[in-house]
Amino acid sequence: MRQLIGKIALKRRIVEEVYLSEQVRCRECQKTVPIGVEVVTVEKDIRPKKVLKRAFYCRSHAGDYEARARGEG
């Protein structure tokens, strides 16, 4: 399961897509958690989208990404 939470614009053509994902190994604490956040940095003007970076975080370490993706911060 992968559910889009939101998108964060970094530059004109580069966007971070923030997803809620299952079975994630956190990049910060190295723990495997049942529900976490996947952050995919993509170049959006290219078809198909070019993935530049992919990172996974547990919910406690991904608070900043979740808030920015939902427009709360």
C-alpha cells in the first residue's frame, strides 16, 4: 500500500512526493516500522518521471515532511 500525502515543490522542475507506505526501514534510526513515510524526489517535466532520490522514514522522524506536504508548515 502506498498513499500520496502531498507534494513539496523544491525548484521549478523538481518535486518531493511524500507517500504513506507499509514496511519501511527508517533512514535515521534504522528501525523497521509497519507504517512509515516514503519521500521520492522526482523531476516532473520528463515522461516518465525521473526519480532522483528515494528515502524512507518512520513517523517520528518524518514529521517535517508530513507537515510540509499537507501544507501545515
